[in-house]
Amino acid sequence: MSQPALSRLEAGRTVPTIPVLERIALDTGYVGTLIRYRVTGFLNEAFAPAPHNMSRIDPLALLTPGRFFSSPGLWLGMVFAVVFVAAAIWLRRGREPM
């Protein structure tokens, strides 16, 4: 197995163990909550909670684009993405041909 694939496998095993170790050592759940928010947090921002009395729910009726587009996490993520893509382009152009 090549080294980058091995590193991805190690990262895949490490990320789930960090919240478990935190729960055992500190009896807190901050890391697990952070990971859960980073993976599924956009759903809370993009959709309103469904009313309990509805038998059939139209997903488009629950969309809240104003709340989604006004969330600071979206725009900070966009800024970081632009910065890192620009840095990757700048570093790639500075390299010599292989």
C-alpha cells in the first residue's frame, strides 16, 4: 500500500476515536458535537424544523435560504476555500516542470 493511502486509513480510524477518548477521559462531548455539526450542521441552517401536526411534508416548504446564506460559517468556509485554492494555484505555478 502506498503511503498516502495508508495515511488516509489512519486518519479514518483516528477521527472516530478522539470523541471516545474525550468521553472517557474528560466526560465531555465537545469534540463529538463539533464533528457532528461540521458534517450535518448545514441541514439545521438550510431547513426549518418540521411541524409535528403535518402528515406529509413538502421539503421545499421547509427551506430557509435567508438563514442559510446569512450564517457566518458558510461565508468563512468560502473565504478559506478561496484562500487555499489560490495558494495551491500559486504554489503549483511556482514549481518547475517534472
